[in-house]
Amino acid sequence: MSSSVTPRSSTSEFGWLSLLSPFWIIYGLCGISDMVDGWLARKLKCANKTGALLDSLADLCFFACCAWKLLPILELPQWLWLWAGVIVAIKIVNQLSAHVMYGHCSFPHTLTNKATGFLLFIAVPMTFCTVVSIVIVAFVATFAAIHEGHYIRTNKIKQ
């Protein structure tokens, strides 16, 4: 198993890979705001279901934008793609379970989901050097997805 990830093109062809590029600046601001928004809402006593849902949707958009921008230039091993597919499948089953059980989707903000988000945020830039950081995130994300499913199916979500 190789622990290196090879960009498909040189970084000189992709000026946005520079840490001072608009992509990385926005990436950093989005990641930091994602870490602070829930804490700030609770501190200001304005946390609510709509805010939690918007936070989850913002996380999905942030992830999708990063994937759209970064995945085309990375050559990740096939087994890592398969692993990511398994995580996505678990998350889809979780949402289907929530919809069947409660009549709506559920995006619980568990500690494991928060840890996955934080680790993914710091691991993405390191992926250009080594696949090890993403493997660590994949382990945590797998556990988080399974934990989320257990959380949903044991009726621990707020209705």
C-alpha cells in the first residue's frame, strides 16, 4: 500500500493550490465558521432546529465544493474510493431509517460527526502529500456513520 497521493497535474498548472489562493482562504474561513457557529448559537441562546439543519446543509455544500475542486486532481487508491462509497451508503441508510421512523431526515450533531468534520478539515490539505491523513479520517468517519445510525435507530434524536 502506497502512502503517497499524486496530483494529476503539477501545482504550477493549478495556481489555486497555493495556500494563499482564494480557494484555500475560503476553505479556511468556511471550516473555522463551521466550528464556531454552533458554539456561538448556543452561547447567544439562539440555537434552533432550523439553524442545525442549515449547518448540516452547509456542511454538505462545503464537502461537495471541496470534492468538486480537489478530487479531479488527486489520484486516490481504488480501495479508498470503495471505502468512501461504503461510508456514503451507511449515511444514506441512516437517512432512510430516520425518514421511515420519524417522517423526516435527521442529521444528528454527535461528537463523532463533529470529530469527523474537524479531522476532514485539517486532513484535506495534507492529502496532497500522503494518503495516511485521509485513512485516519475514513476510520473515524466509518465509526461516526455507524454511531449516527445507532443514534437514529435507538430513538435518541429530538423530534
